[in-house]
Amino acid sequence: MNIKVFLKTSLLGGVVVILPVALLVFIARWLVELVAQGLQPLIRLLDPDSTLQLYAANGVAILVLVGTCFAVGVLVRTRLGGWIYSILEERLLKRAPGYSLLKDTVKQFIGNETSPFSSVALVRIFGNETRVSAFITDTHPDGSYTVFVPTGPNPTSGNIYHLKAEFVEPIDVPIEDTMRSIISCGAGSTLLIEASEKE
């Protein structure tokens, strides 16, 4: 492989993995500091002589943020809350640069219970020896499969293929690890290849 191409793809793959995580850390820290600053007058009022005011404010801020996340999570599980969130997401949030990628990254790191993917596979969509990473989304009575082939680095976009069993090689690899490989533009695919060789 050309060393220039290797360095470029490796660098971009690392950026795609690290940037969303760094953004999450930055946003979480910013939120904690924002809430802590708002709570400091109350902490001072309750305990004006304490030297632990900053730590107390940060601790309360974390509890407030966790409680807020829980409350919002409960709200969006209701019919009205889910409807409001879907409208807000469609009309505002999805237009924000990086929102979809950040959301997908968070969902994959914390686990997505509603994932339509049943398992991972290497598939030959061209009928030759070229294999691509895919997720099996359905199996059919005749033994054929429906698979979703995502495009990196955004695993929510891609193509759906209906393939005969001979072109689909299911492999025993966690969906989360495969998602990370796709988000990082193929870095970490050794896990898939090694699992294929063990079959």
C-alpha cells in the first residue's frame, strides 16, 4: 500500500473516531460547568465558609444533569413527548452540522436496543471476490438474505441488497465493534477478517 495513502487514511480514520468522543467530553464538561456556576450562589448561601464549594457545585451539577437526562428520557417515551421530539429533530436538530454523526456515535457507544441489525456478515455484492462489511437485516424462507451495507463514516446511510446465501458470509463479530470499524472508515476491520478465517 502507498505510504502516503496509508498515512492519510489512518489519520482521517483516527479523526473520525476521536472527534465525536472529544465533542461528547467537551459538551459534558461544558454542561457541568454551566450548571455548577448557576448553583454556586445557592451553595454559598447554604454553606458560606466551606472550601469545598466548587466540588459541591460540580457534584450537584452532575446530579442535576443525570436527573434531567432521565426526565427527558421518560418524556420522549410518552406519545406526546416522542411526537414533540420527532418534530424538533426533523425541523431543527438534523440541520445542525454533525448532529446525526454525533447521535449515531453516542447510540453505538451506549448500545442501541432497537437496532434492526441481527448479525454481521461479509457479503459479495458484485459476485466476485470483493467482500464488503454488512449487517443482516432479514432472512427469507428460500435461504436468501436482505443486508444493509453502510457507508463510512456515517453508518446510517448505505444501500440495501437482497442476496442469495452463497454471497453472504455471516461472521461472529459484535455489532458494536463493526459499527466502530465503519465509523473509523475501515480501521479495525482485522477483527472481521480474522473471524471470517475462523469460520
